Amino acid sequence: MIDIQVDADNRVIEFHISGKVSQEDYEQVYAATEELIAKHDKIRMLKHVGDFEGLSETKMLENMKRGFSYFHNIERAALVTDKDWAVWLTNALDPFFPMKMKAFDENELEAARVWLKTGD
């Protein structure tokens, strides 16, 4: 499941991921993302990964391609998770992506939101 929250005034879209993620979840993510991009061109994205249990019947390769197509529209991307390896990997890969990326520990959700809005 992916819960989507949009703060259009700050050009921020948040995805709160838990349980199993379906293709329908991905389609809702695409629709919300494309709507915000249509309004602002450049957006900021937060992914909060909670008790993620995996994917159910998704078009994985197609979803990856579609997700990559948004990269030039994303100014900043924040990941909030309790997975230390994901925090480390996100921060290590930041220089190799067109957007600024930063990972935060599970208890730093508000700090991630501030960083997305202000860059601090």
C-alpha cells in the first residue's frame, strides 16, 4: 500500500509505503506525480518506507523506466527508513543523480520534510 500526500504549495509529494505494493498503487503514484509536475515542473519527493512487505503482481521493469523518466523533474528526494543500508546507499549515490538526495532515519520524518522545503 502507498499512501500519497501532496503539499502543492511547497511542490512536495510524499509516499508512505507499507505492506504489499500493487500495480494499482504505482498507477496512483504516477497520476499524483504527473499532476504535480504539470503544475510546477520541478518537484520535491519524500518516500517513507515503513513495514514494506514486497511487491504483488507489478510490472517491475516498466515501473522502473517510468520512474526514471521523472528524474529531471525532481529537485530533491528524501528517503525515510529504518533500514541502515538504504540510508547509507542513498547518501552514497547522491552525487550520481540529477536531483539532490538525502536519507533520514525513521525518527527523522519532520527533519526530512524541512530539508525538502528549505534544503537545510
